[in-house]
Amino acid sequence: MSREFELCPGRRIGGEQPCFIIAEIGQNHQGDLAIAKRMICMAKECGADCAKFQKSELEYKFNKKALERPYTSKHSWGKTYGEHKRHLEFSHDQYRELKKYAEEIGIFFTASGMDEMAVEFLHELDVPFFKVGSGDTNNFPYLEKTAKKGRPMVISSGMQSMNTMHQVYQIVKPINPNFCFLQCTSAYPLQPEDVNLRVISAYQSAFPDIPIGYSGHETGIAISVAAVAMGAKVVERHVTLDKTWKGSDHQASLEPNELVELVKAIRTVEKAMGSPVKQLLPCEMACNEKLGKSVVAKVTIPEGAVLTLDMLTVKVGEPKGFPPEAIFDLVGQKVKNKIEEDETITEEAVENHFKKVKC
């Protein structure tokens, strides 16, 4: 079982703690502050634990040529990639306003710091934890500097290898023990055959002392729910108000009704995981009383007879008697009185009767 740690004030992850659900707004707000607030409110109303954005200081994330390159996609908000990204980027003051709004309505707020300067700002903003996007997971200087800030970290692993993830663990762990890995495949939308949920199990084996989670870009909720059944302690999904909006992430995002269903399904699965101890449960007693079988006499058994297997059979009997699993133990036992054919074999009818305890 992975160790627990406090990801947000008063909210722990790992161990037996409930799955922490991140609604990744990202840049699906279309560069509109009012839409961003609506999405934070939507995440709260749908039951997510955290509303998350993506913060970049563009001149630190991209070089000049990357910002100047033409961007003619149908999803473009400008003639160049730089114009496009600037349209979608909120200012520091707008981030402060969004964080304040999230606090007022009662949902945790954070963002992926998409470059080192963005991490500096988010640290100043006092977010509860840093999200490391897949694009920076193999950026080791960035990881080291982020870890040294001392805040918990949630690290996605899209586009990475297991060898790289071992390196990430070795870099972060000595500096900051409060982090987790998310299995992730960086494709939008993600096809089921590329999800590789078994990586969750591989991470659990390779890194048993940290929580493991899942960041999904698939359509629908089934795969994310399956991740929780496999032990994911954090689930992150992109969210949108409308999948038809302009933007490359909307198609792989959940609309409000889907997010509600995801949260509900995750909480149901968590209840269903239950205990590893197999035993007769109180909720089964009614069925056991009605349909549970007993050992009965296959033939008339004389008083003082020693029971043999061909004298016995198993039926739903009234009254209840020895349970079916006791039939072999009854062989060789002596009966105290005559038992008619088809009668239940009760404890009172057998000398030195014993009680088998169901475990």
C-alpha cells in the first residue's frame, strides 16, 4: 500500500484515502475569464476535488521562432502560434482572481507550471500542489527546482519511458517525498488500445512508496473508472462546457453531465472495492436463510447407524441443518435416533456433533 501524504490542506491521498479527482480546465476557457469561472463552478458542482489550469510564461516556454511560426489550424486564435497562446493565457492578476473565486466556492485550485518562471509565479500564488505536465517530466533541471519548492507534486508521464520515470523518482524523492506519478498517454483523443492501464500496476510495483494515479485523454468515463479499480489514487480528466467549441482539447474533454457520472462512478467503485476478506456477510443472511442448502437424508437412516456418503444428499432444507461443506465430516458419525428419508440432518441427531464455523 502506498504511503499517504497531504496533497491539499486537509486532503490526503494514497493508502485508503478516496481518489482525488482533478478537473483539468487547461485552456478550454477560450481565454475568457467569465468562462473560466463558470468552469470552476461546474467542477465544484460536479463533485471534483480540484479545478486545474495551465500557466505559461510564454517567452520562457517557447523560443522566438516557435512563437513566430504561422498557425493556420482551425483551432487557432491568432495568425502565429504566439498570438494564439497569448489569447489563451491569463495574467497574474487574473490568476489571483480565479484562485480567490475557487476558494470562495470551496474547491481546490492549482495549475500546471509549464516552465520554470510559471512555477515561480504559482509558488508565489500559494497553490496547494504543483502539477508537472508530461512535457516537463523529463526536464530534470525543472523537476529539481520545482521539488525544492517543497510543495507536493503530481507528475504525469505521457511520452516517457519506464527508465525515465525511474530517473524522475531518483531526482525528486531525496528532495521532496510528497509526490505521485500519473499514467498518461499524450494523444487527444486517446484510443483505448493506447491507454495501457497495466502501467498503473507496473508503477505500483516499481514505486510502492508513492501513490499512483491516472491522467486520461480518452472519450467517455469507463477507462478512468477502471483505473480507479486498479488502484489509481488521483484521476485527472480534461473538462469542457461544450465539446464543439474551438480548441484541440475539447473533443477529449468531459462535459458537465459526464463529469458528474465520472465522480459518481468513482465513488461507487471505491465502495465496491471493500475488503479482501471473504466471508458470509450480514447482507447475505436473508438469501442464505431462504436458499442456503443443508445436508439431508437420502434414505431412511436407522437409530445408531454410522453415516456413509450414500445415505446423504444436499437440498434446501427446513429446518436448517449441517451446511453442505460438512457432508464429508459427517461420514463415520453415529446418529442418535432414526432419521426419515428427506429429513434434514441436524446437530441434535448426531452423536458428539461438531460445529463448523464459516470463515
